[in-house]
Amino acid sequence: MGRLQKPTGDLGFSTDQYPLPHDGSNLAEGQGRNNAAASMAGQLLRQNSSLREVKAILDQWNQSNNPPLSDAELNTTIASISRTHNNNNPGSSILIEPLPSSKPEFAFSHIEELVKGVKPINWLIKGFLEMDSLSLMFGEPGCGKSFSAIDLACCVATGKDWHGKPVKQSGPVFYIAGEGFNGLSRRFMAWQSFYGYNLRNVPLYISQCSAALTSLASARAVSDSIEKIVSDTGGVTPSMIVIDTLARNFGPADENSTREMSTFIGHIDEYLRSKYRCNVLIVHHTGVGSKDRARCNSALKGALDAEYAVVKADDEIKITPKKMKDADEPDEMNFQFGSVRLPFNDEEGEPQYSCVLQYLDKANALKIKQQENREHIREQGRLQAEIRIGEKQKRVIQTLERLIGEAKATLVRADRSPGLARIETRNLRDACFREGFISSKNWSRTFDALVECEFLMMDAPFISISEKGQSVISEKK
């Protein structure tokens, strides 16, 4: 097909059929859908997409609008942006149909070509994940599947062995996250703290939002964003792309539909896996009533090169292979959550924690337990030595000191010993509420922390200030 100044064809419109309502910029607020359509059309035309491709992409995108733009509105926008593109680029033209591929649509190769091209498996993580493959890790909510994906991502990005399995192709990792970004940041922080890495110097990139990968426009946007980072950082392509979770990155389509699942897989293959020859790991949920299989359409299972179930039982997490397409299935691996104290406290001075995945077998189970005991002892020592506490906690101690002082004064006026002054916990709580610096929502946690850290001493139902608590008041003064 040649290029035309004023393209026409069987698109249902021509670029000069409609008046020019805008030039594709400075659109007024309230034109969200038209604005988005204009922006996408302009970007696609600048990338030398044909009108046929632009129309197909915007038609698919438009299906997710509620309500969708009418065909006339969509055609008007494409025509307008096409005319603007030509006006802004004198001498240029727009292709109606995509250029035909130089390759035959269907071809055969002789078996000799196939056999002589056989190569060993290109492992990402030896014996566990391959390069240029689609993998799945599924499990119930809270089973540790996202912790497992984070652990794998960090090892690939840093080159650290994954629990005895060498990382063969360390490199950039792109993590497409669907939710819980604050929780995700805490998990990455726990990993770097536990293993002694500085992730600021590592090629690990986390998305700022989820991606509807059943949408062609969204899949292209993800691919373009990755491509920009690849270009900006010297052309090093990804070793791994994580999609966590399938549900959050599927879009409004139906997971149980063969057609829509095939679209999801096709977009991942074309714009992520095949483009970069990397491993794509999908994090997913179990099927209804079954821990043994992932939910959704069987087209996904058929497309996978590797599949793993993540099951949590008591304090242990098991990662069990369910499919390994071109190699022997690895052995089941056992893990447990290891608690890691983060390098900051909350506003009330309480320490913050997250977890990392720790490999567990008979040989090192005792060592992990001993390490936990040492951590517990060190933590108790830190709590005993900790004298800096939050403002709310200081106010509670100060309120109790005031109540005790008032009780002593009352006893003295009655010619009784001030040493008999006792304050009940409920009286302290009510006084704190009256002063308004703490609410019932935060009371229990704050009070329990003061008792646990031995700033206050319980002799139910009475409460008193310990020497440690008195030192806080003295410092304050």
C-alpha cells in the first residue's frame, strides 16, 4: 500500500469528512474520553501506525468506557488528529493499511534446520525458571505468593543465588504491581535489610499502578514504558517481568472467557516475553474450593512453561511444582516467614516489622530457630535500653503523674499518708480521653506498649510509673 495525503478506505470515514473540532491539545476539562482518544491517536500516528491499526486499537479501548463513545465521535477524533498530524508535518502522509510483512504468512522449515539449532535450556534461575518463558505462581490469599515473587525479583535484580539455586541471567526486573504499594515497599525494605543489599543501586522497577493487559493500548503502554527505561539505562533488556496479580492486571474482562484469556496471554507474549526474551512471572489466586490449581480459563494453563503452587500450612510455606514444560520438575521447597525489624518507628515510637522468605530444611531449621532466639534477646535488650518514646506515650505518663500528685494532695489534706495514693487504669484512661490527645482507637495499643516496655507497672486494677518511666518525665522537664 502506498501513502496518501488524504487517506480514504473502508474505515467508515475519511480524514476530511468531519470539521476540525480541535488540534489535539489544550482540551477543556470534562472531555476525558475524547481527550484520551485524541492523545492515543496522536501517539500512534507519530509511531507510524496505519489508520487501520489506530482504529482497531481505539475500538478495543472504547469497549471499556461506560458509556462508550459513539462510532461517529471516535471517527471524528481520529480524523481530526490525522489532519492535525499532516498539518504539523508538511510533506508527510498517513498509511491506511499496515505495510505487508516481508515474511510469508505461513512457512515450513526442514527438520535439519530445527535439530541443528537445538540449544541447552537458557535458565534464569537454574532448575526453576527459564528465560523467554511464561510462568505462574498461585496460592490462597496470605499464603506468601507475593513474598515469593518479591524474593525472586530481588535475587534476579541483584544476582544473588535464590536459596541455593544460581541466578544465571541477572538483570533488570520490572514489577507490575496491582495493589498495596505501601506494604510492597515495606517488603522490599525488609529484603534489603535482611540480606544487606542497597536496592537503590539495583535495576528493579515497580509500576505506579496496575495495567489492564487485556487492552491492546494498555499492553503497548506498559511495553513503551519499559522500552523507555531500557533506552535511558543503556539498552540492557529485562531478565524478568512480574505481574502481581493476574486479577489486578487483567482489566474489566472475564478471566473465565477463553477469548479474553487468550488476548491477555497474546499481549504478554507479543509486548513483554517475546519482545525481550525474558521470563514473565504471573502471580495468581487458587481456584474456588481448591488449593491445588489456579483459577480461571484453561487457556492459561496450556500457555505456561512453568507453574508453581504456594501453600501455607501452620508456620511453613511450600512451593510445589505443578508444571515444567521442557525440564524435570524441581523438588518441593519449604520456607518460613522471617520477621525483620524495619529501620524506623511509628509516630508513637513503636518498632515496625515486615517479613522475608527464609528457606527451611532439616539442616538449617535449628539454625534459623537459634537466629530467631538471638534476635528476640537483642530486641528485648533494645526495648530495655530504649528511652525515646512517642509524644502520646509521654503524655500518658505525664497524665498519670498528675493524677498521682492530685491523689497525694487529697490524702495530705485528710491527714493521711501520701504513700497510699493509687490510680486505677480506667481512671488514667478516662483522664487521657478528657485531655483529648488520644482516642479509644489508639488507647489499647499505646497503653500495652508502655506496659510491655516497662514504662508503666501494672498491679491490677492499679497502674504506677516505673523508674524507667520517671526518667522519661525527668528528661522531658
